Amino acid sequence: MESTVKSNLKAWLYLLPALLFLGAFMVYPLIDVFIYSFEEGYNSASQTSFGTGIYNYSYVLHDPYFLQALKNTLILVAITVPVSTILSLLISLGLNRISKLKELFQTIYFLPYVTNTLAVGLVFMILFKKTAYTDGMINFLITAFGGKSVDFIEGPYWAKMMVLCIYTVWIVMPFKVLVLTSSLASVNPIYYSAARVDGTSNTRIFFRITLPMISPMIFYLVITGFIGAFKAYSDAVALFGTNLNVAEMNTIVGYVYDMLYGDSGGYPSYASAAAIILFSIVLTITVINLLVRNRGVVKG
Amino acid sequence: MKVVLKNLTKRFPSRDKNHPEDVIAVNNFDFTIEDGKLVGLLGPSGCGKSTTLNLISGLEKPTAGQIFFGEDDVTKLPPENRGIGLVFQNYALYPHLTVRQNILFPLQNLKGKDKMSKPDMEKAALEAAKLVQIDSLMARKPSELSGGQQQRVAIARALVKMPRVLLLDEPLSNLDARLRLQTREEIRRIQKETGITTIFVTHDQEEAMSICDELVVMKDGVIHQIGAPQSVYDDPKNLFVAMFLGTPQINVFDGVVKAGKLYIGEEAVLDVEGVRDGSVSVGIRPEGFKHDENGAFTLKLERIEVMGRDISVIAHHDKCRQADIRAIISSESNIDLGKGTVSFNLNPRKVFVFDDRTDERLF
């Protein structure tokens, strides 16, 4: 009995540095944000507030800028997560089939992952932006095929949203391709031999053997993809600059940032409320994902 | 279904830069497997037996030669059109499907005129499951089954389409010793019940001897002997076959033939009429020794092991190529342990004489 207490104590002692660190830099700020979100009119300079309540949430949920950011984020998530996952799967299947130049293509597909977001943003600007001197590469192509040029960076909402989605898909795909290529390669080829002997069609092999076997990895990518897309911010900045509210391209994280440090900032209570709302959305989606996963995915 | 291999050859390109010549995994195979037989391809690892099986299944394409199932030339047919059932060494059961779904899988692939109705498929799957006695496990996943049960599921999946030929790749190698005995009886029973021509690959001679109608002994891509297990054991064509079959292994000595007599060391141990004079290799099966105080062949006694029914005598001789000589004699024999030597007469049917250069059998 005594020895278990002793060894427990020892274990806690070993854990102490990590616990202190996590407590100070993760748990405490989380609780703090939660408290801020219920303190009305909190002033970080005087550290005072008028009282507690749900006014911050009410304000944020009625703020047209927040609603715009929420809409943008949801569109971004709904489009980029499925599109990037399916595209990565197709690319990985292709990569898995070829033997020549496989390494070269793998490297090319992985390059965006190691490229700086802002540098990529710059490239996208060159492709899409209209200036006094040029309409940009994409518009050049559109007009070459007889279409009308569009201002993708400062033009209509759908055009800007499209650029943001393409940009996001392009940025998140390399990691997914990497994960899926290796998980496809880890499927034991004996299953394919067995399926071949039984005369299984390629479509059936894909849907009945390959897909179930890599489904744990796909679910991992979908869950992290959702979380990543909900946290999008730097992508929008890279394309449309820091004044996202004016560009109608703000995201929830962008809204939180603006509330804290933006030109109209200095409202930690509103920022906290927006952050908590984002947190509850992500939590809900992740829980739903896990529930679906536990019902449908192969284990072991 | 009769299976005929004609001049079948498979070469693989060499990966070793110092030896750029092709590796010949299967060299000019020519043999016929009669309808309804259980045939074992037996040999040490790397002898080309699995390649032979893959050629018959169609997973590998031969470099030269032909394969016939009955009168049909299947050499150019893909595996799915050959009408074969294949059981893989590690069973290759789909882990995310239940036993029932695994067995149904090949049937669901059928197209066109072969397409079966759902109830027919279920019926066929249940029949196959009953044959291998796993019909009570249909709802389980492979991970919830023992190795022996997984093996049965794999056999059921291979049999459900009623293949013309059943192929088994090292079917028992992933099972423990007790299950192995049980499963090999099981394979024999299933094969007898279905009457499907069955070819299996093994490196375990005991396994092959116990269930096969016919053995194909191979080494380095070459067939060394084909025949019924007992006849191959009793009448090996060369030293390799003699040494590969039988446990304990055959004892091999350096001998000399002089005027129709076989000498091992100084002693003339056996009459070998008609064998040319000169040095030879001599193989003596452990059961070929008959204990006799005045026997012709004297060995240095090391120890004896009593195994109930038999006694295993472990001895040495300068001319023996192995470290220990093992003789198995009846437990009624009285061996004087104090003497240091033990003498035997030899049973001529258990002694084989081989050419010392070509290893071909002389006597």
C-alpha cells in the first residue's frame, strides 16, 4: 500500500514539469478566455468590467462582420475539406500506380507544404490579380477562350471566395497526399492478389478493399481538415490583405484577431466570446465525426 | 481436372550486378497431375515451388512452356478466367469483412451468365462453410478467429466458386504443431469430399508425405523426383531426395565399392552386386540398422535415447558426413552401454549407394 503511494508520488513528480507548463500556457488561458467571454465590457488596462452575463455573445452574434466571417468560414470548410480530400486520394492513387518518376512527382506534390504561405499568396496574386498593367494569368486565359475578365482579388464575392478556396485546397493538399500515399502503400498487396484471383473489378477492389483499409487515415485527414479549415486566417490575409472586413473575406479567427488588435480592436470580451463560439462549433463537428467513424471504420 | 505442365520455365531478371544472368526459378517442368489427386510440391526454400504455384494460378506469367487444365490451354488466361481457388500462406482474408462476406466475395464478382441470385449465393457460401465446419462463425471478423479457423475460412472462400483446381501455398506453416496435424487431416478430408484436383506447396516433408497422393520433390528450379510418397522415400533417385525425405534424416557415409562389396572404413558392410568399383556416397536410413553383437558394421556409441516403442542410438563413425549417426531400433534390443561400441547388420532395402560426384543413385 505504502509503496503504491510512494510510486504514485514519484510518477506525479516526473509529470510535474510538463503539468506546470501545460497548466500555465494552455489550461489557464483557456479558462481565462472562458471567463472573459462572460465579463461585460472588460477593460484589459484597468482590469475591470461592468458585470457578468451573456451580452458579449449577443453582441458578437448580432455583429454583421461576425456573421460575414462565420458564413465565409462555413463555405470554406464545406468546400475545401471534401474537395481537398478527394483530390488528394485521386492523386495518391495515381502516384501509387506509376513506378517511373514516382519520387519526382511525390516531391512536386509535397513542395507547397514547405513553401511559405505568404509567398504562395504572392504567386496567387500574380495569377489572379488585376492591375493597371495586366489582368493576370488566369484572366489572360479566360479572355483567350473568349470569356470576360474578372477581378478575382477586388471584384465580386464569388470570385474572391473561389480564389480563397483554390488557394486553401492547394495549401492543404500536400500533407494529405503524403499521408494517403503512404497508407495506400501499406495495404498488403496479397489482398489485391486474392481479389485478382477472384476476378474482382478495379472499381470493386477500390470501394470494397482499398477504401475500407485506408479509412482510418481518411477519417484522420477529414477531422484535422475540418479543424484546420475552421482556423483559417493567414490564407485570407495572404490574398486580400489585413483589412478583411472591408474585403468581405474575413474568417472567424480573423474576426477574433481584429477584435483584439485590429483598427477597431481592444475588445477582449468580444474576441473571447467569438473564440468560444468557434470552439463549440469545432467541438461539435469533431464529436459528430468521431461518432460516424466509430460506426463505419475498420479497426485493427 | 487434369493439370499438365509442358516445358514450363520461369526466369527472373537478376538484381545482383555481379551476376547479371537471369535467375531460373522454374526450369523446364514437364509433368501431369491426374484428375482428383492431391499433389504436394516439396522442396527447400528458394527451390521455385511457390513460383510454380503462381504460374499455375496465373499470378505469374511463364517465360516459356504451356499449362493445360484438361484439354484447355490456360497459359495466356488471367487468373480469374482459369477457374482456380487459391489459398494464400497468410490466408489474405479481408479484415474488414465478416466470414460470411469473405466467402461471398468471389461470388459477388461473377458477371453475365454466371451471375447468381442473392439466395443462391448465400446457399453456396453456407455449403462451403459447412464443408470446412465454420458455419457457426459466419458473423465474425477474421481477427476474432484462431489461426486454424482463419485457414478454414480461406479454404471455404477458395472453394465457394467450385474451382477446377485448388491451390494451397504453404497451408500449414502459420499453424502450431497440434493444429497442423489436425488441419492436414482436414485438408485431406475436404479434398476427398470435393474431388477437386489440389496442388499444395510445402517445405515440410512430413506434411507432404502424410497427405499427398503424389510428391514432386524440387531443388533449385529442377524437379528431382515425382512419385507416391512411400515410393519416393523407399526408392530415392539421388542423394538430395534421400536426404530431404525422412525424419530423423538419413545417415550419409563415404564408402568404397570393391568387387561387389561395399566398404565403409575397413568393414565390408553389404553386398552390392553390379555396382562399379570406386568411391561412393552411402545413405543408410535410421531404421535400416539391425542390432547384432556380431554385426558387420561397428560404430562408436555415444548414447541412447529411449522413446518407448523404439530406441534411438546415437553414434559416431569417422566416415560419416554428419556429426551424429542416428539408428532407430526396437526397444527390445539389449545394448551394452559399457562397451563403447555397437555393431549392426544393415537392411539392404534401407541402404542406398550414390555416385560420389553426380549424387545419382547406383544401388
